[in-house]
Amino acid sequence: MSNNVIESWNNWSWHLRPMPVPWLISGHLEKFGKKLDKHKQDIEKLINDVDERNEQKIVDTYKKMGCVATVEP
């Protein structure tokens, strides 16, 4: 992956370039929609808005502080 935004975009959509403009736009929207959908699914897996590793860190920190906390999804 390149740090250059344009190069990253071109690498992401190289197969769409030879298409007519309406298909090109449709292809970009489809790719972007799939990316957003995957991101949404990843977010829905989170418990209390944090991932499992950070959830465990929070629980461990509460234990070290002497707090008793039950965190429910």
C-alpha cells in the first residue's frame, strides 16, 4: 500500500478504469459499499464499544483498583 492517496485509490480500483463512466461510478460505489458494510459488521462485533483485548484490559484494571464491576453487553 502506498502513502500516496491517489496511488492507493488507483491500486484499489485498477480493474474499473477501462469501463464506461456510468459503470465506473457504479463499480466504485459497489466497492465502497462493501467496504462500509464490512466495517459495520466489525463494529457490531464489539462489546461495550471496545474489542475483546481491550475489554480484558479494562476488567484487569478494575481488579487492580479494587473495584468490582460487571460490564454487560
